[in-house]
Amino acid sequence: MMSDKVNPDGTFAIQDLAPGRYAVSIDGSTGPWTLARAMSGGVDVLDELLEVPRDREVNDLTLTLRDRASELSGTVFDSAAQPADDRVVVVFSANERLWATALDRVQATPVGPDGRYVFTDLRPGAYRLAVVAGVEPEEWLDPAFLRQLLPVSVPITLGDAEKKTQDLRVK
């Protein structure tokens, strides 16, 4: 369990943590702050898991918070250039290695009645964006499903706290 506060110098301690691999996150009650990066050993452990070894303490975990959210939005149009609302938009990391470990880099949202979609708080990076119909709940978390989307997906890069619009067309 994490200490009940962050020390004045910005440090914190987690006591009695068993060796293993851990996902790093912060409590959702931190107001406008979100976790941007969690670096340990030169690796962003938000994309990997934090390795806590048996034989030493982890003393180099650096958490970076941000108070501005990124946003990726747009409108899905059908072949007649009308908003299409019966679809789901899937955004996923362009790096296939991250599909299984960085689940915050794989998301889906239904298209609204006006054809609009929006993703908030995506972390910076290269992504693929695809429109699908008839998707099962959480099917987009399956790497085999994401591989099928690659040929019909659109590449997009999102910077830190960037707001970007990408309209999509379906056939």
C-alpha cells in the first residue's frame, strides 16, 4: 500500500510490496491530474509492467503528472458523406508490442447519433484508428482482432496534451 502522502521533496514509499510485475496507476481522486509517464530503469512502465525484484528496492520510479488532457475526436461519414452512427471507433497503438501490456493505448468508443466520436486522455504516441461495425464488447482488446484492423486503419500521432481532429469515412 502506498504511503498516505507524498513527502515535501516529492518522494513517496510503497511498503511491503512482494516481488513481481505490477501495473502502475494513481488514485482517480487527484483532481485534474493524470499520470503521463512512470519511468523506471529508462522504461515507461505504463507501457510495460514495473518489475519489483526480490534482491533490491526500486528507487528510480519517477511519476510525471499532467493537468491537461489530450483529445482525439472527429466525425464518421458514410459513403454518401452523411454521419454514420452505427459504428465503433477503435484507437490502438501503432506498436503491436504494446497491445497486451499498455491497455490504455487500446480503446474503443461508440459513434454518437451525429457521427461524432471522442477519446480523451490518450498518452502521446503513434496510433492507428479504425471504424468497425458489429464489434463485441472488449473484442478490440484481442491482438488478433487488432491485426485485422491494420489494413483499414488510419495512422495518427498524438502529442502530449494535444487536441486533434480526424474524420473517418466508411464504405
